[in-house]
Amino acid sequence: MTRAALALGLFAMFALAGCAAPAAAPAESSAPGFAIDADFPDPDLLEVDGTFYAYATNSAAANVQVATSTDLLSWEQLDVDALPELPEWAIRGKTWAPEVTALADGSFALYFTTAQATPSAQCIGVAVSADPLGPFEPVGDPLVCPVEDGGAIDASTFLDDDGTLFLVFKNDGNCCGKDTWLQAAPLSADGLTLLSEPTRLVKQTEAWEGNLVEAPTLVKHGSKYVLFYSANDYGGESYATGYATADSVLGPWTKHGEPLMTTDLSGGVYLGPGGQDVIAGPDGDVIVFHSWDENFIQRGMNVLPLTWVDDEPVVFAG
């Protein structure tokens, strides 16, 4: 079964469940069935006035890649670099896992991972723009960079019901034999400052996770907080996506014992599915993630319906 066939089948099931999603094949996709059939890893999605913006890890041409869609099916990759200028502390060519967030004043904040030279570590920086396409302008020193814990990567944000904006990220402990903790801290209204020390949420504990967890995505469904995350070696088929649940942002968190998305659960269609994001689409929630092409040369972007059973997420129904 190809990615296209599986994706269309899942969207058809989504429609039969009462959340009718368009069943046409993505216009920009080729035979493998990627929503974006190019190297577009670590996708982050944002919706502004009916347009969906997808941001991805650097390419040869851009520090932060951008694509747009109006239906989450057909995507146009833009000749745009959302972050054309990096901060002075950053090493060029190493900009990962962007996250763009709409702020209360109508502006946008871009959180990005990049490497600094001194001290050597990956750090999370922030940049701002009045437009979701940018150009985003970096602000100051790294926002988060716990060098003693290996640095920090994979920023995402979550807006709680009381209006508190949280930054969620991973300390890069697997760089140097340390634990990898997914962590959260409240942000100032302008998105530029952490208001407290981060709280540790979960770390690697399950056999399928290997020696790391990363790429946190926090959402709320019903009364339950759900923390999606990726784990294991991103470079192969063992990379996978799992989740944990809690009654509040800061936990305590309980992991679902088995992963949500794996190569095997997809029947071998999605190789190393991870780097996920979740967004409300025109006809219900979707999960957006990258997976490898069959030759393990590039990671394309996939979009699948995300359904819920008793506030627990479901992607590949049995």
C-alpha cells in the first residue's frame, strides 16, 4: 500500500465518522503520497485567516522553510526564508525544528533551535515578525540554553485556558550521555521571556523510546492535556511517536504504554514517523509529521486525520 492510498483511506474513514474531509489526492504530491514530497522535516503548522503555514528545518536555500495551503491537502512550497538572518551567537547551517506562534498583540514569534559556538551547545532562540511569512528578526541571546544538561532543542508552545502561554522543549541530553526531559515553562505575553524555571514533564523510560524523547507537542482535548512526542533514532525506521496525558500542563504525566505511530503500525508506509504537530483543520483535527522516503534520503511531510476516543488520540485504527 502506498502513502497516498493509506492517507486517502484514512481521510475516507474520517469522513464516515462524521468529520468529512476532502478525499482528493494532494495536488502537489507525487507517487509516494507525501503532502510535501521534498525534504521538509520537523513540520510546524499555523493557521492565519484561513491559510495554513507549514515551517520546517533548514534547507540549502533557507534557514526556515515555508509552505502554504488552504485545505491541508495541496501545498505550495514558497521561495521564502522565514528567518533570513540568524543571531550573532548562532552557527550557520544548523537551524532546526521551528515553531511559529501567534501572540496576543497580533504579531508572531518564531522559536528555533540552532547551535552556538561558545559554549558549544544547541540552544533555542526567538525571533519576531508582524507577518507569518516573516522576515522574522532574532531577539537577543538564546532564550533557553541549559549547557549543563546538553543544551535545548525542539521548542513548541501551548496556550492554556487561562491565557498562559507555555514554552515546551527538550534538553538535549542524548548529546552527552544525560537524560532527555520534555519540559515546560510559562512565557511572558510578548513571548520573549521565561517567567519561571522549567518544570520537567517526562523523560525516556520505555523500551521503544531508545535513549531519548524529543519534539514535544502539547494540546488539550476535552478535560485532558495530551503531550505528543517523538522518540528513538530519527535516522531510521525505529523513530516513532508516542503520547502522555495529564490533568494540567505541569502534570503529573502518565505515558500511554505503546507508541501512537510507528513504521510497523503504518504497515511500512510511513518510515520513522515523527517530528509531529497537531492542528485543527477544516473538518477536524489532523496530525502532521515527517517520514523518510524509501531510500532514506529525505524526510517528506505527511498529513493524516487525528481522531479521539475518550480523549485519547487515534491515528491508525485497527
